[in-house]
Amino acid sequence: MAGGAPAIFVGARAPAPNMRPLDEDHGEDERLTAFASLRDFFRYAVSRFNAAGLAYGHGATNAVDEAAFIVLEALRLPIDALDPFLDAALTREERVRLLGLIDARVATRKPAAYLLKRAYIQGVPFYVDERTIVPRSYIGELLFGALSGEGSPIGEAERIESALDLCTGGGSLAILTAMKFPNARIDAVDLSADALEVARRNVADHGLSKRIALHQGDLFAPLGHRRYDLILANPPYVDAESLAAFPPEYAAEPRLAHEGGRDGLDVVRRILAEAREHLTPQGALVCEVGRGRARLEAEFEALPLLWLDTEESEGEVFFVRAADLAAPSRRGRPRA
């Protein structure tokens, strides 16, 4: 699963792994006595993150949001309500935990979601670890916004009876799809067995094992001749040049989840070539392509792609109907 970075809170409730008490070897850390309130730790985290030049995009877009995610979720507080708790005094255990997480974020350069084993999309929690990409697809926002409902491209949610999530990663889009489309049975596919272990945990946590079936394989290969009313795809779409320049936060994620070939569109091309054979006559494909819009439109100029924007994205997700996927040629008219 690849994706952009909508401003969605990311955090966790589980202890950070392999985190030793700050005073285990070197005596009491002076920060434990200097800082008392949540405000102190929030301010300190912002300063540390700015000084360290961290990269963001795994739920937060800046140091302030990243710090808020960490302090709120680590203390089991509502992740969208910082102000009411800023002046709360913290126990020593809470102070040790926050300092350990702040230090780890700077020292390891891992996304906060990996340190905390938790991510959120549209307020829905998901378990996450290094076996899968941190979930953050714009499609998650679209599912609860412009994608379905009266006057939308899909129409009423109740009409969707089958759906496919390609490159499912940890299963977040499959789970959100099940929540949005109450009549749908869902297949979810990923090439990575490790990622599917994470997806299996999330599906079970949300009580959706009877509605979501997980398949290991390469795109449509494990599905036979099955057809779907809706196919969602958040495939690897990072081009080779960008991949080589990844900051540590992105490099910490599975390379397989990002690698889209020289121009980032290798997997997208395969999806476009094969999707029609797996859609019902009235079905549709929704696919995220990152910054690939201009290249895609130039290559498939006859394909009527509808671009769906969110508050945080523009031209990164397209919608196309099965009827328009008549084996599109790369330039010129679609082939019959």
C-alpha cells in the first residue's frame, strides 16, 4: 500500500518497543524534574523535532502536529483535543514514557506510527508495524466524502455488493470499505505475506473476518475470474529518482510498498490493463497515483479519467468506469 499524506492523526496506545527507563544507567534525567505538565513536553517535542529536521507525511505534516499526536495518544487522550489537557500535571511514569518516545523519534527517524504501533484514518484506528506501510491513502477520505452518496460518481453506497482492495498493505482501505458499503463483500490482495499478517490482525480487531477475505499474490492473479462493483487501488507509485532520495522516515517503510519503477507508473499501467476484466459492467476503478497525473494523462490521453480531490490533495486519485476501460491504448483511441 502506497499513498499520500492527508492530515490524519497517527499515534498509539501500546508501549514503545525496547524503550529503557531514562535513568536506568546514567542517573535521573534532569528533564524528568524540569518538565511537569503536558504543555512542557509538547513544547519540548516541537523544539526537538524542528532542531532535528525531521521529515513528516505519515499522518502529520509538521512538528506541531507530530508532537500533538505523540503526547495525546501515548497518554490515552483524545487525539483531536490538545488544549483541554495542556496544563495537566503528569506522573513520573507518564513523563518517562513521553521522553522516551520523543527521544526515539529523533534518534531512529522512524515514523511515529511505528514507534507507537497505531495509525488512524478518518478516526478509525489500525495496528501498524514495519511489515507494512503506514496507512495514509487519500482514498480513505474520499470513501467518507465525495466518492459515494447522492450525486457522487458511485451513487448510493447500498448498491455496492462486491469490492476489491488492491495492494491492501495493513488492510485499512478494505476495512473502511466494509464500513462504508454495508452490503459489500470484500477481497483484499497484497504481494507481501508480512503485510497480510498485519491486515489479518486489523480485520480481526474490527470484527470483519466474515466480510473481508485476504489473498496473497500479484494484483489480480489470486482472484481468478471474479468481478467487482468497485476496485480500489493504492499501488506503489514512487519513481526511481524520488525513491533514491527518500528521507529516513520513508526509507523505514517496506520498499516494495513504494517502488513504482522508473517513472512511478509501472503498477498503475498493469492495473489499467487488467481492471476491466475484473469489473462488473457498471463497476468502477479508483486508483491513487501520487504525482503521476501529468504522465498518466499524456500516455492515456483518450481515457476519460475523473480526478477526485480532497482537502489535502489535488489530482492524485482518479475514477474511471468499466465501460471506459476498453483496453485503452497508450495514445489515441481505446481499442475495442
